[in-house]
Amino acid sequence: MRVTSSLRWKIALTTTAVCCAVAAVLGILVHNVVARQIVGEVRKDADRDLDHALAQYQYGTSHGDVNVALNPPGLPEPLRRLVARGRTGSMVGEHAGKPVMWAAGPADEKILAVWLPYESTRHRLRDIDTAILASAALAAGVVALAGLFLANRISRRLTTTAAVARRISAGDLDARVGFPTEEDGGDGTEGTTRAGGRRRPRHHDEVRDVAQALDLMARSLQERIEAEKRFTADVAHELRTPLTGSLAAAALLPEGRPKEMINDRLKALHLLTEDLLEISRLESGVEQADLTRMELGEAVRRAVAGTRLEASVRIVRDVVVLTDRRRLDRILANLLVNADKHGEPPVEVTVEGPVVVVRDHGPGYPPELIEQGPQRFRTGDPGRGRGHGLGLTIVVGQASVLDIALSFANAPDGGAMTTLRLPVGRLTDERFTGGTSQR
């Protein structure tokens, strides 16, 4: 990213450009006013000397002024033409290679001219221009620094707000910007005043408004998600007891097709209830792993065999890992069941070091699952909506407990591919039980 593309530099450069433009306009105006005044004083002196010289010439008195001459050769041509029309005038020109102020008028068909030195006046104007430029440069520098300071302050606050927004989008709903509110008085430069018993902000801070809106959104989102979690857990707990009774009562029905249908539906509902309870426990953050050291390849082979699903296991390189066998079995079982339901054979499980890859050769994961991850109560069945259901949600939760890096993708030659990267080395996270994490 280029430096000039950042907000702080855009604000600073814009402020500096505006300041330079204003300084240039003011400098030109000041230069014109001062130059007109100074040149006017010199022109006035030259006109006075010309009147004096014309009076002396008219009365035939001699004058000893050395800066007076008839038809001087160095008189500027525009001034010469002006005098030829019977008028007097003055203008800046040169005499003997030096700048002078000429003043000339008609005298008996001749041109009587006087001149005054102009070099000091030109130096004075040059000094004034230098002072104007220096003042403009100093003002532009001060404004640029002030603009950069203010822009940097705004940019830092916006960067903080953006970082918190990214944390919230990543699932950290406890993240807050925490900028002072209007009632808190801000940072000492902002506060509230009372007018008629009502509080109103002294200054309107748009960045603070954005941060407060983000915090309010995160708080509202967190409350809704917590309410949804509580509702899911409460429903699952409430359904568990009647389902257990219904299963016991269904076992007393006479054998036949109706009993099989009722038992199948009750078992499906019972599994759904158990999955909901497991998800609620995982989302509560209280689950702890019972870690043991084991050979990953053998553990994967036993987990795949326990599902009794058609899947091949290929061990490229085995490694000893520290993990929870029950939770790892749960993860692999759900992945294999998902591949069996929504994918196509052959289903392959590959172990290469601490990485386990489960893939099938079906249509693959939908793009929204790869981008957003699994979502509850959604399945790959078009009749039940898009995405995947509770199985992959449990996989994500159990992987989080075991600190396993999980990624969903589609293989280049087709098929869904799930990659598990188990942690290597000692695990010291507080979620893990002590005593079994020694190397």
C-alpha cells in the first residue's frame, strides 16, 4: 500500500494543499498592494521632480540637477510616444545599465525627462517577496504538521474501530472499542453542557459515533446470540426427558411397521437433542480435553473403523500427538458421516505428520460454507436449505477445544476436502486438564 493512499496522509496533504493555495492568493494580494504603494511613492517623487524641471525650463533658468536631460537616448519607447502626444508620464526602465524610474513631458517640441534610482526599490520589493514566501512556507509547514497530527489521531481511532470490527466478525463478541461517550466528557476536550436542564454535546465527533454504533451493534448481537444459545440449551434439556419416556413407551408397542417408524423418528429426534446439548456445552466454553499421548495414524485408523463406513486410510508419515481420543473420534466420525451423506465414494483419509485430510469425490462444499464456515440447522440437502447442519458445527466446536486448525475446501479434481492440523508440542491452554500434557 502506498503511503499517500492512507487516510492520514490524504488529510495532511489536502490540508497542506489548501493552505498553500490560500497562502499563494494572500501573497499575491499582499505583493500587489505593497508594490503598488512603494512604486507609487517613487513615481510620485519622479513626477514632482519633473514638474520642477519643467518649471525651470519654462522660465529659462538653469538647473544643476544631474538627473534631468532633453531627449535622453535611454528613454523607453512607450514613454517617448506618450510625450509625443503631448502628455506626461512615468515608467520603470534603465539608464546606464541600472534600473531607474523615468518621468517625461513635452518642452518646446522636445522631451524633457528626469530619472530616479530604482535599484533600492527593486531590492525592497524582492525582500518583501522573500518574506511573503518564507511566511507562506512556515504557515504551510505548521498547518501540515497540525493536519498530520489531527489526521493521525483520527486514523488511529478508525484503525482501532476497524480492528475491533474484524475481531467481532471473527467471533470475538466481547470486543469493544470503548471510546468515551458524550456523558463521560470525552478526552478532556469534549464534554457536555447543560442548557435548560438538557445535556448536549459540546462537539460532534463522527468517529466516536461510529465506534459507539459498533459497540452497540456488538452488544446487541452478543445478547441475541446468547439468547439463542440459552433457548437451544433449554429446548434440548426440556426435550430430553419426554424423549426418554417416549422411547421407553415405544419399546412396549407390538412389533410391526408402525413401531419401526415411530422408533426411527424418536431416535432421530433423540440424536438431534443430544447434538444440541453438545453444541450448547461447546459454545459455553466450559469443555475441557482429557489429553493423552497417542500415535495419530493408529488413532485415525481405529476411529474410521468404528464408524463402519466405507473409507480408506493412508498413513504417509505417522507422528505421536497429545490429544483427546474421544473428541478426535467424534470429529472424524462426523466428517465421515457428512462425506457419506453429501459426498460420493471413494472417501479417503490421509495422515501426514500432524495433518489429517478427509475428502470425498462428490460435488464439494458450497462456496458459502468455505467462506463463512458451517452453520447450524442447515444441511446440504436442497429440501432443507443450503449449507451444512449440526455435524460440521460440532466438528468446529470440538476442534476448538483441542486447538486443532480446521479448514474446509474443495479438491482441485472435485470433492469436499477437510484438513485437520493438530498442534505439535506441549499444550498449556487453560481449557486442557493438567497432568497429562507432559512431553
